[in-house]
Amino acid sequence: MRLSQSFVPTLKETPAEAQIASHRLMLRAGLIRQTASGIYAWLPAGLLVLRNIERIVREEQDAAGAQEILMPTLQTADLWRESGRYDAYGPEMLRIRDRHERDLLYGPTNEEMVTDLARNAIKSYRELPQVLYHIQWKFRDEMRPRFGVMRGREFLMKDAYSFDLDYEGAVNTYRRMMLAYMRTFQRLGVRAIPMLADTGPIGGDLSHEFIVLAPTGESQVFYDATLEQLDYLQSDFSYGTPADLAAFHELINSYYAATEEKHDLARWAEVDAAQKREGRGIEVGQIFYFGRKYSDPLKFSVAGPDGDTIVPEMGSYGIGVSRLVGAIIEASHDAAGIIWPASVAPYPACILNLRVGDAACDAICEEAYSRFGGRALLDDRDERAGGKFADADLMGHPWQIIVGPRGAAAGRVELKNRATGAREDMALRDALARVL
């Protein structure tokens, strides 16, 4: 994309309403704009980040054996009355009545709807287990939406739902999804720590939160630093057999990790002092096993192998896709702006033409731009070099290919790594080889 033709409305000043780094930087870098309290429009660069996160989440869900569907944002209140949650959920649920006086709601979550889909389609034990997921917009009417996309009213979420024949199968699925989450977060370039959690309004008796470390996090967390160092993409961690997943789960649980609400002083005292870490964290995902909490009241059962009736055991698994954009920025920024991990950056590189109209500069920039197939951002604005440097740092591109008249005359560019700040003078072909 050529910056001179793009819709990237950056801001030099910080908007007064932005209280935390991610909110400030998302507004200043032209990623989002607020349209109503807690509701945001995603602009082109922000949407590219959102889609990159979505892609990685989807790939890991598919690899874990989940199947993608798409459920609507509006749900009938009757299903929630069946489960008993319609009146119990609280004022965060946006309730709607259509022209036929039918009660609807803008879904904050989808346990009831997916159970209804499953009960109408799955009739035999031979059709289980199943894991269904979708990536869909949700709405929760927060009383005081704040912190930009970190605590908005409308948000994009990946939610998956599992159906198993028995407790052992459900726990195996739970472990499979935990591994999928750890692989997902590692690919996104964030350190997420799995922590035993309360189940809240979703229900059940087993849950883990996934916490990204950031100074502005809302939760105080305590954990063993070993959990930061595990490589979940290595072959030793696989979806192979129930025994493999049990070994993975046992390993994770052998290291201490807890939020303030679950903090156990006795267990914390047993952690090696050199490995103790504590700080603030942001929840970016949560998984739940809740058994028959929804399949019982919605009367979902299948025929068993001996003609008996089996009520499936269920779990649900959520990742805050839009929330992750803010969480990544909170964990990865400096005074100049965002520092995107390469896997989620809107553009892998920004090409800075420091002398628009200079034949050598223009030629090198066009050659570099063509090599990216339009996937890089070319700053071809007739602006001062200082402004271009400031915007490139603000927007956080992993690499900057800096083209000035002196270097261009010799066929050379300066390559800057945004994360480290390191700059190297080199031939264009070497810079492209490094970035591509």
C-alpha cells in the first residue's frame, strides 16, 4: 500500500479519553476510531492486524481437530430460558424485541445456541466427539467501557464448544484445546501463562485463564518463570494420544501459576526463588469444562452402544481476538510507538522514500515495493524525513527500509529493525533477503 493513497489517519497528539498505552497507540497509529461508547470501527491497518490474529487462531483450531461454523449474532431468548440463564445473566446482556414481539438478544456467548444445533443433528454416540468453533462478534453492555478494545462493549471472539461421551473424553478435549491455545499465543509472539481460574457465569468446575504479561494488566499474577520458556511448537508437544496430552497437562500443572484470587502462599513458598515472577497480566483467553450444565436442561442426549441414553459432556473455549490486538501492544511498545511481532504486523516492512522525486530513490523504492507484491507500506508522501521516521516507529512495522539519495546513488539502503533499533547499511538485495 502506498501511504500517500491509504486511509491511515495518524494523530500527533494523544486523545484525552485514552488512558492506557494500547488505546493511545491504536488511536494515534490510525488502527481504530470510536463510533459510540465502547464500540469501534476498525480501519485498514487495524483490520489487517485483526485478520492476522484470526488466521493464526483458525489454523491452530483446525490443527486441533475443531471444525469451523458461523453462528448468528442474534439469538432467541427461548434457548436461554431453557438453560435458565436468560434472567440470571444480568444487565450486560443486550435484550431486543422484534416487530413480532419475540424476545431476542445480542449474543454475549453461544453455549445455548451451539447445544441446540448439536441436539438437533447428533443422535448417536458414533457421531461424538465433536468440537465446533466460530469467530464472531459479541456484545456485552459494560457499565463503564474503557481502555479501548481491552474492555469494549462489542468485541471479536473465537469461541469453541466440545461434546464428548464421558468425563475422560471431555478432559482429553480440554487438554487438546489448552495445547492449541499455547501454540496459538506463541505464534502470535506473546507470552501467555495458563492459570487456574474461577468459572464465573459460564459454570463448571475446571477452568484456566491465559494471561499476557503487561504492566497495565488488571490482574496481579504469580508464576514460575519456566512457563515463559517452554516451546509449545516443538514436536514433543503433540495432539497424538490421550497419554501425550495428559503428559503435557501434567507438565504445565507442575509449575506454579495463579492470579491474585487463586494465589496459594504455601505453594508459592515452594517455588525456587530464582524462578519466581510476579506482575500484572491481561486475560486473553479462557477455557472451561462444565460437564452437563447445558446438555441437561436443553435435553440433549444420544443413543448409546447398548441402546441406553447418554447425555454429552461439554466444554467451551474462548479467545479474545480483538482484545489480543490491545494486549499485544500493551506487552510490546516503547515511547515511540507500537512494536509488532512479525506474525501479526499489518505490513512486514515500511519503505521510506526520503527524497520523493529523486530518480535513484524512486527507482529503488519501486523495486523494493514490487518485490513485496504490494504487501509492504511505501511511504511516498512529500513529507520531511523526521515525520516519516516518527510515523514508521509509531505504526510499529517490524522492518524499515530507509532510502536516501546518497545511498540510493550507490544502490544501497539502510535497514532498521524496529524491535532492537539496530540499523545496517547494505545493498537492497541483501535487505530484501533479510526481510522476506
